[in-house]
Amino acid sequence: MAVTNVMPTLLARSVNILNFTPSARSGDWFGIPRPAIHLVKIDNAIRCVGVKDPELDVTDRLRDVADQQKLAMPGYVVIF
């Protein structure tokens, strides 16, 4: 078994695993594939903005999606 598959396999024995991709669950405002985004510090705040188009700020929309999702899931395990 590959090392990257060990954690999900072990977790699956005890919990329900749900995939969560904020950009895919955020409606039609992003599209798939989505434009590249990254985190930047703007005025002492971390914002999620477009790499090619810095005017594309999706921070608030992603927070909204995360807030909605956390109501449905009591906990998170982030696996990259």
C-alpha cells in the first residue's frame, strides 16, 4: 500500500470519509477547472485571490462555502 493511502484507509475503518472541494461546491462562479488562486496578505488580512487576475478575490465566497459545509461535518482531517 502506498504511504499516501495509509491514512485514508485506516481512517475509513472508523469514520465516514467525505471529499470536500470548496471550489467545486461553490456554484457556477468558479467553473471547473478553476483559475489558479493563492493566499496573499492584503492590509494585514489573508485573502484568496487570482494568480493571473489579482482582482479575482474569492475569500468571502470560499468562507461561505466552508461555513455551510462545517454545519454538515463535525470535524475535518486535511490530507494533501
